[in-house]
Amino acid sequence: MERPALPHRVASTQQQTVYFILASVAVCHLLNDMMSSLLPSIYPMFKNLLHLSFGQIGLMALTYQLAASLLQPAVGLYTDRHPKPFSLPIGLCSTLIGLLLLSTARSFHAIVFAAALVGVGSSVFHPESSRVARLASGGRYGLAQSLFQVGGNAGMAGGPLMVAYVILSRGQSSIAWFSLIALLLIILLIPVSVWYGARLTPKTAAGPVHAVAESPIPPGKVRLSIGILVALIFSKYFYLSSINNYLIFYLMNRFHVSVHDGQIHLFLFLASVAVGTFVGGPVGDRIGRKYVIWVSILGVLPFTLLLPHANLFWTTILTVVIGLVLASAFSAIVVYAQELLPGKVGMISGLFFGLAFGIAGLGAALFGRLADLTSIDFVYKVCAYLPAIGLLTAFLPDLHEGRSQKA
């Protein structure tokens, strides 16, 4: 059956890795996620300022995560067929407005609305910038995805430090200064969008935006594999949500640390996530992505089981180890899924980034409610078993074997 003609397609695949573009999108990802990570880091401040419950904190997190997730697959699917290079800087205007509103909001509903605007900016940024990273990879897809992702994780790590040393000492109004970072990000994304636009050519042939290749395994196995990957994303981000959003409260409740010291502990965890993310992609390129997924998801289980019973010193060590090990999976999962469905880079990137945000938001809301009903300590005991879902990795096919059988 003849495919319908589409208006644009990406020009021939790059033969060499374009490190300047990879570095640019990694830096942009750093700035974007640093702004996003301000939200969980300032939850204690808003909790005291507006006398919020843990359930309301969870609802704030859920609103942001849903806004940052629901649009992503739709954006990716649309831009697979209709590339919009300048959607990157345009989308970040929403983040800029959201930060300005956060700096002046005086009610719970206003803060929730501002968080949603920041989430919309992320929804546009992630699938499109991930596509640019793959386009600039020169075939080194794991490396490109890791460089892109490690920028985001480094930004997430920087958020608590910004809160600890800027916002806590100067108050809510100082959040407005971070809108300047959003403006800088918009400026940096313009040359990236120009480069991406130069890779597009007018319609010269029928077919989708990216060259369509046949999946290396049968359709039934593709659906099963995508389902398993979704379950693994659920395991990873449901657990990470308990640390990203509630680690400071957990440390304050159990070990009586200050908010400032809690921010430092959260920074150490998020920094370890950044390091683990960088390792996962290149290792997956070398030894296979399935093995990285195995070690990352299931291998973290002993450490999560120990965490609720550790003292402060070992809690710090264990959270760093958990961040290192668990973070290495995401790049491998995304690239593995892109290989399952060639030609749908934007949709896959949007789907999995969107799932990551959405699942984390759902986890934040549920854990907040559970903490209100029980305790923060109980939340960490329940979450400890989530990495056991990594056993499903055994049912993922070896894509290299699939290609050999096709041949």
C-alpha cells in the first residue's frame, strides 16, 4: 500500500557525531531540568508558607508531572510527521511565565497553575530535543541519549543547591531570578533549531519524517516488549518519586536534619543519578541495552530494601548507590524502544519521557496521601519492593538476535 506524502523529511542521516549540537542540547536540558527541579525542592517552603498537607504537596507534584507528561507523546507523534524546529524555544516561553507566577503566587491554586505552566514547557522540550540528539548522534545512539539525559540529571541535581543557597535565604520572590535562566535557554535553543531546520528538506519523497525501517522482531513481540518497558519505567520512576519529592521530609522526620542539610542530601542523590545516567548509554552501546536494564532495575533491589533501616550515614551512602545504579536504565530503555519501532523517534521519546513524568507525578500524589495516613517511614518501606519488577526484563527479546533471524 502506498504511503501518503508528507510535507518534510529529515535529510540523510549524519555519518559523524555532531558534538557541538549534542553539547548544546545537553546544556539546554541541564537548564530546563534545573528549573523543573526547583519545584520539589521548594515544597517545604510552600508547605510552611501556605500550611499545606502532604496530600496537597502530592497534588502539586501530580499537576506538574501530568502537565509535563500528557502532551509529550502527542508532541512527538505530531512532529514525527510535521517537524517544527522552532517549537523548542517557543515551548520554553511557558516555563518562563510559570516561574514568574511561582515567585508571586499567594494561594495553593495559583501555585498549582504555575507548576502546570512549567510542566507544559517540559512537555514540548523533551521529545524534540531528544530527536535532535539522535539526529546528531552519528549512529552512537546510546552515547547521544546519555549525553542528553545526563544534562537533565545534572540540572535536577543543581535545583536543590539553588534553593538551599538562593531561595531559602531570599524568599519566594527570588524564584523570579530563575526566569532569566528560562530566557537564556530560549536564546540557546535558537541556533539548535536553525541546525535542525537545516536538516529538513522540502518534500522529495513519500514517507514519514525519519527513514522507516522494519522492526527486527514480529509485531506481537514488539507490543509485549513495549509493555514490559512501560512496567520497568513504572518501577524506576515510582521509586524515584519517593526520593525526589519526599527525601527531605524523610530525613527531617527520622534524623531531625534541617531543611538546608536536607537539600544537600537531595543534591548528592541527584548528582549520583546524573553520573549513573551518563554511564548507562555508552555501556549499552557496547554490551547490549538489555544487560544494562537487568543490572539497573533489579540490581538496585538489595539497596532499596536496606534503606528504611539504615542510620543517617548509611542512608546517605545508600541513596547515592541507588541513584547511580537505577539511573543507568533510562537511556538504555529509550534507545531499546526506538530500535523496536524504527522511524518513530519523536513518539517513542515523548511516550517514555511522558511516562517518566506522569508516573512520577502519580507516585508523588499517592505517596503524599499514604504519608498523611501512615508515616513517611512507612512509604519508604513499601517502595523498597518496587525494583523487583525488574524480573520482567527476562522476557525482553535480544534485538541483535532478532536482526540475525530476519537476515
